Amino acid sequence: MSSGLSARRLILQQLTAVAQYSPFRPVLAAMLANHTAASTMTASLNDHGGSKSKSSWFRISLISPESSRGTFTLMTEEEMEYLRRRREEDGDEARVVLSTRPAKSLMKGLAGCALNLFLSFLLSPLLALSVSLEAVRLSGARPVTLVVAPIVGLTWGTVFVVIAWYAALQQLVMCAFYQMQGPLLFLFRIGYCWNELACRYEHPSGVFGCAHPLLAMYASEEKLRERAMKRESRRRRNEKRGVTYDRSKSGKGMNENDYYAVLGVERDATPRQIKEAYNRLVLEVHPDKNPSKSAASHFDAVTKAYRVLGNAERRRKYDIGGTSVVEDLGEKKRDAVRALFGGDALHAIVGDVKTGNFSQRVVDGLDWTQEELAVCRQRMLERCRDELLTSFLEPLQKSRENSGNSNNNGAGLTEVKKRLQRLLNTGLAKEVLSAVGQEYMRVVRYSEAMNSLQRLELFLKVIAPHRARRKLDKWRSLGRIRQHTFKDSAAMVDLAWYTSVEELESTAWWVATATLLDPQLPVEERQRRRDALRVLAETFIVYGQAYKGANRQTMDTLMNSLRDYNQQQQQRKRDDQ
């Protein structure tokens, strides 16, 4: 991809990213976010108040067909189609360098504002120069072009400056607005939660199976993961380009991570060719027939390569991201974290524990974008909501209805207790149950408050002190990190708990709020759900226990439970196969 195309693509990406979070014409801004399809953008403009003249001006100034490309046209439809294919095939994603996603924190808003102003001065000259040179390349080195090209570059460089300054202002204003709006919504319009995907406060849906409208703009989670794999694989290849390999200093004559090279086949080899190459090499390097000292290791490498390339799904993953994707180290890390916090059964209602975007990138080993992470989290929240409704609240509600007694949960509660007893001995399941149960109870009390004064009292006496303690525990834990911390298992468990429990409670708050306070639900249904959630929260608290810190004695119990859980998971996988 030429530097000029990359520069023009970067400008368009910043424009659409800023438009996506603009407070003006939100429907159009959301549609503009999916800028890879020119037809979608045109349709959105026409459908939401854009006249034909405005649509034509938009297409001429930003995107137009190659045949009618103007001097100041930023992108052509053919270039957009090329970028779309790059995105689908290679996961090539233009990065948003400006800070465009508003946050609840005013401090983050100030930092984002400063970043945007800095980038406007740093990048605008480079973008102007790149676009100017691209204009000369496209039109040829004619006298007229040498005069017009600098004007084109300065125009789009100025556009980037305007975008950056507007993004800085928008970041500051919106963050300040959300900082002040949060307490007001808490007191006067109950049921609002912060949505990371939309970057605004809104009512989460409590309807089973309901998905946020913005999710329709994004690919499936598996497709997003594949794109992140491709970007990470490309980043690693770029890092290795400057690395030289001295075969004379290595005891091996090949790169064992290049499975195609190990089998001696091309990357587009058919399954039959791969199998034939494997059969031939096995006869050559089998230790029983080859006296060479390296025969055993070569045989193992050939076998390992064939296990991957001989399986269609594993080969597809290998082609996307190499050996790390096939082995899926990220999944193993996620399974370990889930086991620590109660295993798959609890994960279904409390979600994955990630201490920020950076940590998720480290755990998964993938090159996620912030937008993709927000999409994944939104889908996770909706899955947790559906699991809470179907597996826990509905059995309690049906049990009450069948018994005809509003205080009798009968068989439903017995079923819930049996499920809890099966997971109590997995990792920190008891501590997670206690934290989540108390969060559910706070949402129940919040939903029962009759007016803003009662909600204010609840916040000042219960919610605010609790959140302050969580913050204090987290910063104390981070402040105690030393070099030996990472060699001390107990210290690591403490660190994992104090840095993750806030997110567990945040997920529980969102799920419970969606379940109880969605205004689309009938009042009677919300009342039934509230009664069921209160019973569930009380049961969680009874079966759980507060986190008291890790020590040598508790670590032995914890490690034994994790070992048993891993054995059960491995046995389950073998049974499924």
C-alpha cells in the first residue's frame, strides 16, 4: 500500500471515528462508522436528512468513482473496495490515532484533548506532504500538477487539523458532560448504565436475546478474533524482517515453526500432497530406519507439522496466525483465569475478568483494537444477562408461580443450590459469589428506592463507601508490587483479586440493572424478577465468603481445586471427542 493511500485512509478514518461519537445526528454518525462500504454511507446520508446535493457533495469531496475523481477527492470507490478486501483477508485495519471515544472520567478527557492537540501539530505536515506527493504521482509531473498538488496536500492537512481540534473539543466537552450526568442519572432516572460500545449512558435491555443495535455493524466475534490474529501475525513478521538467521550456529537445518518448510510443500498444497509428503518423510527420518542423531527430533517436527496441516481447521488457524494461534496460548491463559475465578459455570454469569484493554491483548496474544474490545465486552454482557435469566431467575419465578406462594421458591431454589454446590470448590468461587451476590443486592435496593432522596442515601451510605474501599484495596495491592511479587503465588493471587473484583462487580451491576430496570418490561415482570434476584443474591451471599487474602494454607487448597478443575475439563474434552 502506498504511503499516499495510507495517509488519505488515515484522514478518512479519523473523520469517521470522530463522527461516530458526535452528539449531533447520532444515527448518521453510527452509520458513518462503517465507512468501508461506500453504498452504506450514501444510503445513510439519503435516509437521514441528507439531500441529493449534500450526498453528491459528500461523495465528490470524500469518496467518488475513479471515472469521476476530482482534484480534491480523498478516496475512490475502487480504493475503498481494495481496503475492504485487505481488511477481510489480512485483518488490515486503519488505526484511529486521535482520542475520539468519550469516557466518564474528566481526567481522561483532559488527557485525550491534549493528545489530539499534540497530534494535530505533529501529523498534519506529514499528511500534507504525503497527499501532495500522491497527487503528483497520480496526475504526473506536469506544471499544473506541481502547482495544484501542494494545495491539495495543504487542504487535507488542514482538514486533519480541524478534525483533531474538533476531536479535542468534543473529548473535553463530552467527558465533562458525562462526568456531571452520571450522578444525575443515578438519582433521577434510574436504570441507566455506561455503554462502552456507544460511549454514552443508556438503558440496557433486559429482554432475553436482545442485542444492542450497534452490534449489527460489526462482524461475528470469531471473525473479529481472526482479524486480530492476522494483525498480530503481520506485526511479528515485520519484527522478524531485520533478524538474520545464521544456520551455521544452529543445530537445526530448518525453522520448525514453518510447517510447510518442514514437510517440503508449498503453502497452497492440497491435502493429498501434504499427506504424500508426510508419508515420504516419515520413512526417511524414522529413528528405527535413520541412524542420524537428529532423526528423532526431525521425526517429531514432521509429525507435529502434519498434525496441524493435515487438519483443515488447524491449518486454517496456522495460516492466519502461525504456531501460537494453533496452540491457542491465549485460550489456555483465559481458561486459567476463569478457573481462578470459579470456572465456566460462574463465568457464564460474571463474564471474563480482564483488567483493561492492555491486559486482554496480553492474555489473548492478539492485536485487538479498542472498538473490537468494546464489541466483545458488549456481547459478553448480553450473554451473561441471558444466562442469569434462563438458568437462575426463571427457575425461581416458575417455582413461585407453581406453588402459588410468593415466599416459596421450592424446587427452583433447590436446583440453584445444587448448581452452586458443584462449583464452590473451584478457585475463588466462594469469594466471587459473595462479591456478585452483594452487588445484586445493592441493585435490588436501588430498584426499590421510592425517590431520589432514598437513592442518594443509599449511594452515600452503601455504594460510595464500598467503591472507595475497592479502589483503595486495588491501589494498595498495586503499591505493594515488588520484584519478588511475581515469584510469590500468594501475592499474585492477591494482586489478581484486587485488580479484577471491580470488573466482576461492574459486570454484575450492568446485568442486574438490565434485568430489573429496563423500562420496556412490564412493571409486574420487573417485580417478579426483583423478588427472584433478591433470593438469588441472598443465596450467593450465604454460600460465598468474603476474600480474606491468600496465604500458604489457602494457597494449597486453591492449587488443589484448580488442579482438580483442570483434570475435569480435560476429561470433558476427551469425552466430547
